[in-house]
Amino acid sequence: MKNFTTINCPVTITAIGFDGGLHAYPKRMEWDGQTYLFIDRGIRVRRGESMCGSVTMTNGKQNFCLKRTAGSWMLVSMSEYV
């Protein structure tokens, strides 16, 4: 079971990584006074031929849905396993 919370709040991405196609993805995020380190490259959402900028990441305990808009990142939602 997951606890799901809609957040819609800007976050600071403090580290990024690059996949084989040189697409950037968040590796570390700061939000609400805490730092979250992601353990994967995330799942990207694709619309048609272009990427829409939405990615779901995990730190092993929680899932985070992030959306990139105009060069900044927004934390859309968070879910936690209970």
C-alpha cells in the first residue's frame, strides 16, 4: 500500500546525471529542508515525438513525480510505501 500526496511545489535539484543519450536526469533533490538522493534514472513520460519533462524517481523508500518546466523542477507528487 502507498500513501500518495499531491504537492505541486518547486524544488532544487542539486545534482544531475546523464544517460546514454545524454539526457539529463535528477540525482539529488532538496525540498522542505531535506535532501533526497535518487537511486535510479527514473521513468520518463513521452508524448508523441518529444519528452514532456515528467519523470518518476525513487530513493528506495519513496517515489517522487517531478516535472521540468522552463528550466526549473516542480515536485508534483510523492508516494510512500507503508
